[in-house]
Amino acid sequence: MKKVTTLYWVKGQLFRPVVLIFLLQFITYLFAHAQSASENPRQTMAGQAVNPQKSNEPGLLFYLSGDKQFDADFAAGGQTQPNFLRDVKVIPTGAKGSGFEAGDNEQMTYWAPGNIYTQRGTLSFFWRSGYPVGPTQFPVFRVGYADHSSWDMVWLRIDYNGSGFDAFVTDIGLSRTRVSYFMNVFPKADQWIHLALSWDETEGVRFYVNGELVKQQSAPGNVANVYDSGLDQFGPHSRVISPYQVQSDYNFVRGGDIDELRIYDRMLSDDNIKQLSKNEIPKNIPPLARDLDDRKWRDEWWTRNGWNLPNKAPKPLSSQNVAVRKVEIHEVEDVRRWNWKATDGIRETTWPGVYNMSRLPGRYDYFTLPDWDTYSVSGQSVKFILPDEPWNHVEIWGKAWGQLTMERATLPDTTFAKRTQQQIKSYHDLDYAMQGGKLRFDNALKEEPIGELSVYNVSEGKAPEGRLTETFTLAPAPKNTGNKGLDEIAAFVNGRYPIDEATKMVGILPGTAAPDNPEPVVQHSLPFIHLMIPYGNHPDNGLDGVEIELPALPVKATHDGLFPMNIRVKDPLWQMRDLADFSFSVKPNEAHTLWIDTRDRVLPEGHALYISLAGAGADLTPALLKGAHIRLIYKSKKEATPEHELDRFTQARDLYGSTVEERPTSPKLNLTNRFNADLYDLFKVSPDYWLGKAYKYAYTGNVNDRPEYKIPEAPAGVPKWAFLQTEYLKHLATLINYYIDKRQIANGEFGGGLSDDDDWTNTFPGTALMGIEPDKTLKSLRSMMSGFFNNERSPYDAPLRQPSLPLFTNGISTIQADYLHSYEDGNEAVGQLQLLDYGNPTYINKGMAISKQMLERVTQINPAGHRHFVSRYYSGTTISTDEPWQWSLPRSYNQLHSSYLLSLYNGSPKLQKMLVEIADGLLAHTDANGNIYTEINFSTDKTRGQTGASGVMQVFKAAYDITGDKKYLLNSKRKESDTRNLNMDSLATRYTERIKDLAAREFINTVGPVWIDRIVAPDNDIQTDRLGGVALTRMTNIYPQHFVSWRIDQPAGYQSLAVFVNQASNTNISVVAYNLDQQVVSADMSVWNIKPGKWKITQGIDNNNDQQIDGKPMVKTVSLIPGESLKLNFPSRKNAIIKLELLQEDKVPVNKRVDLGIAPTDVKINGNELTVRIYNVGSVDAPATTLSVKDAKGLLVSTVSVPPIKAPVDLLPKWADLTIKVPVGTNLNSGSVQLDPEKKLLQITRLNDMVSW
């Protein structure tokens, strides 16, 4: 481990940006390549039921006792070993024999396929807390979806709720069938508790504690309880168990002991649960036989497929030969962003994005995470942009209800279908075919989701001749196929569906004998048949579609003479994904041939085609389909390539954008496998697909994967470094302008969820200070900030329990969140505006509110006399001080962002004292080698984890700036540097790499889109070059280190002037600038972090690139304070040099001065009356002064007295309200107010003295 002494500041930065960025990319590359992203990655789902087992105990799917260490005693899916395992040990003192002790950072998951099903089941285990519980809630057990749109992808969870337990399962509409149970006396830490949760789509849920039924929630009797979904993994505790992350972190760091984990395929009886609670094997388990003659089971089956009454049956096939063309949708508009989840072929993924602060039944949660990766107004309307081809049939899966409308450019909107609350699967036919256009769905209840919307053109027609065909005859599937592709499908089916939904048939080629060992069909199997077709390897051809021969079926009509059916053709790479999902009806004893024109695919080698066939009546059996034919029709690879590459790319694009938040790379995570398989299949056909290569590069970080980007040549005579710097800026500007112009909406949101929006906008102040759209950026940030303070969620349905939540309470986040996400939930946005909107009382006051919480609640003096963070989990009203939440972490210190800025701005005595105390508290935990521990327990003052000061260097920088004490430099042997050489070749090389990187990521960073806090646009280095140090970047640089900023006069812009600051300190600044334009460029250079006083300004031209002024310079002396600007002129195509040198420091430091200020929002006009609120935002009491008012012509119309105003040293705003009447008839359509117009007061800044309108 490196010593702290190796850390140092360079040029006003906390880290060398080039080295930091390189290391991050290198680590990302190593991590990705160490685990996956090979040239031929896994192209199948991990963890499937490849070796299914049958238990002697009826209904048992999974059993883990600990007696075989971590191997399951029984796993029906065949996967007995854990998928993830960390910080868990086997203990001899289990509830029965051995058990498991899970630490607070544990990972312990087992595969779900075949071992648990969503339709019904029972989960049973013993649990104990291990150490005493307090009021803070934590998960006890969770089961994750195989794919989903919610961040944590949780399907089932059992929690400790503060005094008892909550438990729920989730339906396909995101509502949770949930129960809560509270105990008067919670068991002691060493006492085992038996917990059991059973669920059934037809019954609801039942929850048991120590063998007693304590709570139940019945099925409401409509479509709400369709649970049918794919599952991925399950395990105890944890923050997330999902196909893209398994983790215990942040506030989800509470373990416990677990033993005797059992899972069953049905809802057990009360007696069965009581037996399990006594460590007895349950007897007389209720039989499970779903007979569709029983209305209970028929309603369940019909509801899932959309056949439930009073819904009509799907439209019958109109002729013997029917052609069904899939109309693929690649562009979907959700407010102002792309959102493809509702049409990606995967039912579990949904539009809209799932709200963490949800108002759907059962989703009210004590784990109230921010809303991420969505607009708060999403879910009301979504537009599907259809390709220019005919369509006449729409299918929807999900609980969203509302109406479907066709938008056309030159015709009125046409609403052609309505969807009711009684429909899970619906199908909508038009009287005539539409051509392209936009299909809009308007949602009646904004959070109800669409799981899948697909569009088709259905007509009379036959399959084309095809370049190549393969014909298969259906036969009962054997137990062992001996074919890798078929085994892959069988493993998926066995893992995804209960045994009575897992009937399989296989396609056999002509001349091939039918299997002689068919898999037995269980009694009362549902009419759901999985067809497995072992296609051949045809690398020069692409699948055009599938012809399915439906024989005359002697079935009984179920819906007014019709027999409803559904066919789903699956993606050979990913069985969860539908290429087509088509519902129709047939008349009994009528034969039909369906030509399903799927999207063209160059089929992956070693796989098989999977088709599912469902019917409304139990008389649809494999016997009726035996001997039927399925024909695969191929076209040339060249003809198939356009659709193949577009579809595969879109799938990879969507998956990367939704999973990049957690950056999955391990092949143990199935969404890693899907992403790699999609890209591999894309490159197999189109190895030079530029955007595909861009995504691969973004995933691996390997420069060898980066697609080539040609940078324009520098104009003749223009230094390469100067030209490339402005090209670098152009790429940054593209991102800033895209999000402001294309993504930001009226309430300030960018569509990533406000708490992630402000992660991304950490980029905005730095780019604005470099000269990129400063006014536009400030307006954008102010708009976003208003969103944080105005974005209350008005409940629209009284039974929904989620209250209206303002995002701030008592200065910090309303929701209780961990050390990182409480900072992200608006606090960092305040810091951004404290920096960019310098002196604006609005944001200084908000910064004081945050800092007051840091001073009085979130950090305190502990029994050892050290100031540390009290908790890692808190809100404006609640703070968790029970274990294990008393441990701070390096990221805890980001919450000091506003305190840093206030200390610099007005020298707040209380905050400066707090910051020094925090620094001293950290120094108290330095080991003999000078290494600092940052993971500290508040109560005990103990430390743990690794040493390293990188996360807290900003605390020490602040303490050093406050005290001047060199101990806060951590005894660095390196001298702080304020000088850098302008090495033009080195700059050109660095800028070239940055430009290529940004160019490769531009699509991903913009229209991609990605989670907004995962936009990769490093600018530490260019901030240092243009500003003399980093003003702000997310997390690593929130203590401002810049010394200059730029505002370029129009018509020129940021691209007109290249700048390199080669010396920057609070007493000396030196700048080299090159004007790329062919005329003089004027700019305001503002100075920051300098000592106030008289400065000598020297400016001249460097004619020979030696970075020295040639000839006689211009010299002048000016008084400067931070925030002051110098007007500078730069001659065309010349190297200009500007030097600033402090001659005499003012006696009064800037942050010890008076500061009165007016916020633009604090001037109100009503007729001839103005109301102005004036704040004291300094740390010194302000004497009386005056305020002048000017009218639209700039004429003075009033001067009034401003009373003395106390300083807000208690961190509570101090102000005076003035009411000013001007003469009747005064034109105040525009005007201004000016504080201290005669400039008698010595103030921190005058940037906040005037407000114009």
C-alpha cells in the first residue's frame, strides 16, 4: 500500500489528471478483460437448469443446510454451488447442525432457474441477527429477476422493518403483494427465528414467523397477480442480487446468520410451515395439479395470455396461408430521450423506467432510493417511431392501460384502440394497414408499465421460395437430445417454467428417426408446448423467417367458436427475447400455414431455434402436433445483413445504456453474457460496424477496440496544440449543448433522475469557466436547481401510500440515503451553483443549510474527542446510529462540498473550525508509516479497511488553506508545484487521445443513451490547461483549484482561443494564449483563488515560441479580488502572453469582508412598487448602505437606505426586505437595482450587488 507521502498537489489540482484518467481506463480494461469480453465470449445464459433433478420430497426445489459446506443438499435445477460467495462462513451452531454466518459485506447467491418459480412457491429458512438490531431497516433475503427495468431487479424480498418483518413478491405490473408484521419484542441476537413466505398467483401471499401465520394478502380478484417472470439468483441480505450486479454496499451492509434454506414449487399448508419451523420435513404436502377445467386455473392461464373474459379472442386467421411480418421498432421517444425497453422483445423489461419513489401498491418503501434514469414526468406517454412499411396489428404485454393513437405528419391523430385494466396481454387490429408513422400510447396511470409492444403486418400470403430451406417434423422431445443447441433450450425451459408448463417437442430432419426415449408429459400439463429446432450451420445465409404448419386441430372451441393461440419465436442467442410474439385464433379442425417473417438473422452457430406455442384449452397436446412441419427459409447473408446488424446493434446499445451504472463484466452475470453475445454476433457478420466497435471500446476500455476517428487537420500556420485544444473543447461543447438543447425539460430535469442529473452537471461549471456557453450553462443549472426545490410528487390516488416528497428537508435530502446518494440528491447541485453563480445569495443560503447539517448532525465530536461522521446513512430528519451504519468512508467527505466553498467565500468561523477538526480527526488515525485510515467508527473510534488519503485530500487542502499549517500537506516530500511547461508536442499528443476517446463515445454519451452519471467526458487536464487548475469534477475534485476563467466576446467563441496557464498561484499567474481566428478576439479573463490587492498586469506577444514576451509589453497596475475580470485583446494568429503578479496584498482578506447580495429571484415588481430582499452572505456584520433603482432608460428613479444586517455566522440566512415605491408611470419593464452604488463598502465581491431585468 502506498504511503500518504506519495500523494501531492500539482498545479492547484489534487491529482495529475492525465495519470488519473489513464489509471482509471487501465483498471477498467484489466477488470473487464480479466473476467470476460474475450474474442469468443459465452453465448448462452449462465446458471440454467442443465442437469435437472427430482426430489424424493414432494415439491422441494432447493435445500441448503450447511452440512455440505456451501454446496446445496438439493437443487432441482442441478446448480448446487453458489454463484457468488464472499464474507460468509460455515458455523457449527446452526438452527440444525451447521449454518451460515454472513458478514456485513457478504455475497452469497445461488442460481434461481429450476430452483424457484414466480408463479407459486414457498421460501423457508431460519435467521438470526447475529448482533442486536436497532430501528434501521435492512434486507434479510432477496430474489432477483432474470432481467428488469428496476435498478435492483428485486422480485421477492424479506426485510427486517425496524421492529419486525416485511415481505413481498412483485407482479408483472411492478405492484408488490406485500405484508408487514411488527413484533412487540424482537428476538435476541443469538436467537434463531423461522421465516416462511408462500405465494401463488391465484391466492396472494402468506407470511409466517416461527411457524405461525402472521400476515397474508389475498389476490384482489383481477389481473393484478400475474407474477410470471424469469428469475436469476437468490440469497440473503445484500444491496442487489441481479443479472448485472451482486453487491452489499452503501447502506445495505447488514449481515446475519441463516440456515435450513428450503424452496418449494407450491404454497405449503399452515401445518407444513409449522413442521418446517420445528426442523421437521413437511408431511402431507398439498398436491399441485392445474386442471383447466377448474376455473381458478383456467382464469390464471387465460389472464396471462390475454384470453380472460370479457376480453375478446384474438382475430382468427383469415385464410389457409397467412403471412405475419414483424415491423421492427428501433426508435422510441419517452419525453426527450430514447427508451427502447418496451419493444426489446423481453417482457420483464418495461416502459416507463421504474420509479424508486413509487406510488404503486406495495412499493412504498423505507429504502427510498432516488428516482434514477428517468424523467419524473415519464410514464404518461410514449411514442414508437415505425419504419416506412405497412402495419395493421399491435400486441401489448403488461398492466399499462390507456389508448393507442396513430400520429401522422399531415393528418389528424387517430385513436384506434383502448386498453383496459383487465388486460395483461392484448392484441389490437386495424381495419386497414397503416404506413409507418408514430404510434403513441397514452397511459392512464403513469407508473403502470408496458412490458412489450410489438407491431406486425398480417395478410394473406405464403413464404417466399428462399435461397435455402430446412424442413423439420415435430416429434416428442427426448430426455437427452445429444445436441448442444437443443440442450441449451431445454435447460432454459426447465429453469424458467414449472414442470406442467415445460412440455417440449423437437424438430427432426427428413430421414431422421424420431426419438425413442421421449420425455414424459406430466398429467394436467398446460397447453404450452416448447418447440426446439436444430437448424444447420449456414454462414453464407440468413434466416428470413419461419413457416409453421398448423394441422387441423380437433380442439374444443373456448371463445365463441374460436380457439385462441399464441406463438413466440425466440432469439437463438437469448431465449428470454422474442423475435415475434403473435396472438391469433383458429377454428377447430381448420388447418393453416403461418409464414412468420421475423427479422433477418444470420443464425449463430451451435444454437437452435426456440418457438413456443400456447393454446386456450387443455386439449392442445403434443400428440396433435406430432408430424406437423416447421420450415426455415433463408436468404443470402448479404440480404440479411442490414436487419441483422441493426437489430443486434440496437440490442447492445440498449443493454449497455441500462447496465453501465453497475458496469457488469463477470460471466457470472447474465447481462454481461447477453451484451457480449450480441456484440459478438454483430461483429461476426459486420466486423467493422463502427458504432458497435464504439460500444465495445466503452465496455472494455481497451484502446485497441476503439474505432478509428479522423481528426481534422490544423489550418496552415496554426500551432497543432492550439488547434487540437479547441477541437477537444468542441467535443465537450457537443455534450453540453446536446443535454441542454435536446434533453433538458421545462422543470430542469435531464431525464436521468435529478439525483443523477446533477452528477453529470458537475461537468458544467468547468466547461462554462473554460468559455463554453457560460450564460446558457448557468441558466440550465439554475433551472435544474429549481427542479430540486419544486419537484414535489403530488399523490393522485389516496390509497397509494407514498407521500408527497420535496427533495430537500432541513437542508439535505428528504430521503434517507447513504453517504454518496445523500450528496447526489441535490447537495452537489448546490455546490455547482455556489461555484458558477458566484455570490448569489440563493445558493450561498442553500449551502449554509447543508453545512449546518454537517456541523450539527452529520459530523460530531465523538467520545475520543475527534470530529467524525456520525453515520453513513441519514436524511434531513433521520440518522442511523445503530450498527453497522456508524462507519464512515472516503466518500462520506463529499458532503463537505458546500462547506469548502463557504469557507473559501466568507471564511465562516464555524465551518472553518469544523473542517480543521475533521482533518485533525483523520490525522489521529494515521499509522506509523503515515498512512491514513478513513473508515472510522464514530462511537468506538476504531478503524478498519485499507489506508489511503485519496478520498480525503480535499479535507486536508481546506485545512491547509485555513491554517497554513504544513502538517496538512501530510509531510509530502514533493514541493507543491505552481509552474508547468508548455510542451506543445506533448499537449498535441494528449489532446489527440482525448479527442479520439470523446469521438468514439459521442453517440453513447448522447443519443445512446447511458445512465446520465456514466457519461465519460474527462476534462481534468484541459481544465488545468485553461484555468490553471481543476474547478470542479465529480467526486475527485470538488475543492476549487482554478485561478482564471474565460468569457469570449461574440462573434468569437471558445473555439477561437487556445489557452495554456503555465504558472498559477495566489500571487502569480502566467498565461499563453493563441487566437485561431483571423481577427482580434476580445475576452474577459476572471481571476480566482488569488490574494486581494494590487497586481501588475503584463501583456505582450511571443514571436518565437520561447514563451517569453518579445518587444515592449503593455504593463498596468490594477486592484483585483476573486471574481474580478480583466478585458484582454488577442491579436490574430499570434501567441499572446499575459502575466499577473501581486505587488501588494490588501490588509483585509477577502473572506473576512462584508458581503451584501441580491438574488435575481429576490426582486419582485408590482406596478410602481418593488420589493427587494437583501442578504448578508459574509461573515462580518454589514453596516447601513443604500440601494439605487434605475428604470428602463437607465435613469435613477429612487435611492433608499439599507439597514445594517447581521452576519449569518450561525449559518442561518440574514436579510432585510425593502419596499420601494417609484413615481407612477415609471417604466419598469426593464431596469436594475444596485447595492452600495458609491462602492463605499469593502466587500467579498460585487458580482451580487446588481440585479437587472
